[in-house]
Amino acid sequence: MRLNTELDQLRSKQLTGSESRDKELTSAKNKVVRLETRVKVLEDQLDNQSRAAASPAHDLSGLRDDLAESRKKEAAAIKRETELKSANRDCKMQINDLERELHEARLERYKSTS
């Protein structure tokens, strides 16, 4: 029974970590794409204009800062994802070990009752 409880806890821990990691990584990637698109649009506008407007130049600078920050967050999310994958592998190995122990314990109990 203790082994079954541990198995259930490890499986639930594995699912919870995976969901939050996926949401965070998707959010960071989407923000990077949006910001890169916005930077490209503003750069194109600056190239096409005969006079430089202060507002888009200021927006561009702010967007570049936001883009750099988003890229850092994305890199951090990717690093966390890698760490979570490693922890996930460890949990799976632990689950396999516990399942094997449970199987062996059941075999022993079956052999002792036979």
C-alpha cells in the first residue's frame, strides 16, 4: 500500500510540473514572436520614412529592451524545462524501481502463501 501511495504521489507531481512548464514556455515564446514582429514593423517604418520621428525611435528602443528581456526569460524557461525533464526522468526511474519492488513484494507474499 505504501508503494502504491508513493507511486500515485510521484505521478501527480510529474503531471503538475509538466503543465506549468509548458504554459510558461509557450507564453515566453509567444511574447518573443510578438516583440520581434513589432520591432520588424517599426524598423520598416523608419526605413520608409523620409524624416525620423522621435516616437517610433523611442518605441523601438523600448521594444528592443523588452525583446532582450523576453529572450532572457525564454532562455531561463528553457533551462528550467531541461531541469524539469531531468527531474521527470528521475521520477520515472523511481516509479519503475518502486513498481519493481512492489512486484517483487507481491511475488514473495504469493510464494509464502503457496
